[in-house]
Amino acid sequence: MNPLLTPSSLKHAAIPFDKIRSEHYAPALEHAIATGRERLEKLKRSPATFQDTVRGLEAATEEMEFVYSTDRKSTRLNSSHGYISYAV
């Protein structure tokens, strides 16, 4: 099970850093890119208003930002303990 692709069951939906491994990042990023592309295609087919466009662009990058920021936080946490986790 990839903790980057499943909702967290922890309090306040906290990220389960102890369960995330370097091999989880590539599949999560591939999924995020595919989801972003689907959202962009949906946006291109919908009526173009400024508000809907901005919201649609934000939604298209949401998952990619989550995976990237999780990697950055994980790397900082691991490096503070004397080792570094390399992703993808």
C-alpha cells in the first residue's frame, strides 16, 4: 500500500512519514500527473470564466504539490537524523 496514494487515517489527516519509502514517490507522482492532465482536459471543455479557470488550475496541480512537498519535508526530517532519503 502506498501511503501517498491513500487518505491518511491519522488525526487531522497527518502525513504518515514513518510509512513512506522512496519507492512510493514515483507511482504517486505518475498518478498525480495523470490526475492533473484529466483535470486540465475537463477545464478545457468547461465554460471559461476567470474564477473557474483559476480554481481548475489549482486543482490540476494539487496532488503534484502534495507529493513534492511531502518529499521535501521527508528529506529534511531524515537529514536532521543523519541520513537522507532520496526520492524518485
